[in-house]
Amino acid sequence: NAGVTQTPKFQVLKTGQSMTLQCAQDMNHNSMYWYRQDPGMGLRLIYYSASEGTTDKGEVPNGYNVSRLNKREFSLRLESAAPSQTSVYFCASSGSWVSEAFFGQGTRLTVV
Amino acid sequence: KNEVEQSPQNLTAQEGEFITINCSYSVGISALHWLQQHPGGGIVSLFMLSSGKKKHGRLIATINIQEKHSSLHITASHPRDSAVYICAVYGNKLVFGAGTILRVKS
């Protein structure tokens, strides 16, 4: 089992460019999440999907969109990247809201 | 005030020492999660608990729901324990602490 797979691992964007971060899990989990991690701050939830076909905003959704393509895949899109979106992004999945979460390896994104 | 506070923020220990990392929270929760993030960046789950105590190898996690407090203990610490330890609480949303940076010197 691969667990949670995120791509890409690193990305540099220019301000205004768009990109999609991909996430896939092979654990048949219902819930999937996107977080960002910034220095000195805890992980902050951007969007989550409690089950296939549903998505909800988290704590810091502005500037992002998501798609729960199927049960396995949950993508995060930046339509017009801004320097404030420079961060490390983590995808995670869990069987349900209150159950152990499994994390991807992270994507280090720099917006210049 | 953050809903989840971890202490200390940074901790340096000598190999073999007993280590305690604390997590206090201010909201009602259904469960608490301890996570470990290694220098390479990957995050792994250590424990998930809603009461009492759990042990796995040299790691012990305890929680006191009434006092809204949890501790993560590492016995006989080793340099490979060097990592960031993160506490997360499940209330009506999942909230993460800022993490404790642990460095164990040989």
C-alpha cells in the first residue's frame, strides 16, 4: 500500500500562475483533507471532503478550490497564485472525521 | 489565545533522558492525536486517544479530559527521536498545535 501520495513534491510558480496539487489514497478512506503548514503555525485546514461528492471549506479556503474526483483522489487548485500562498501543503485522509489521519509527504510551493 | 497550546516550543535533550511534551486545549474534544514530523517533512501518526493512556515502545501518551491536557513522554530518548511533535484535537473541527521541536543529542 502506498498510503497517501501527493504530487508534485516541489513547485515554484510565478505570481498569477495556476496549478493543481494532486492527492490520492489507497486505503478506501471516506475523508480527505488539504492543509497548509507555515513556520511557527500549526497545520491549518484549507478544505476537506467528508465523503465522495462533498467538499467543505476549512479555516483558510480563500484563493483555493478543490475537487473530490472520486473516493481515491482529492485535488487542490490555485487559480492565481500569490506570494502569500508560499507554504508546505499536506494532503491527508482518514476513515472518518474522528479517526486516525494519514498524511502525504507534502508539497513545498514557492510563489515568486 | 490559541485553542491548542504546546509546551515547550523547543526542547534539547541528551540521549537517554526522559522527555515530556505537553498539550493543553481550551475546547471540548472527542479525541486527541499526537503526530511526529521528521526533518524530511513527512508526518506520521503516533497515537490517537480519548481517555487514559496509550503506550507504544518507548512512547507513552496520556490525556486528562477534565483538565484539558495531554502529555507525550519519550523514555530513554535517542537521536532518532529528533523531530517535531504535533498535538491535534478533534472538537467541532480539527485544530493543530504549533508543534514542539525536539532535538536529542548523542
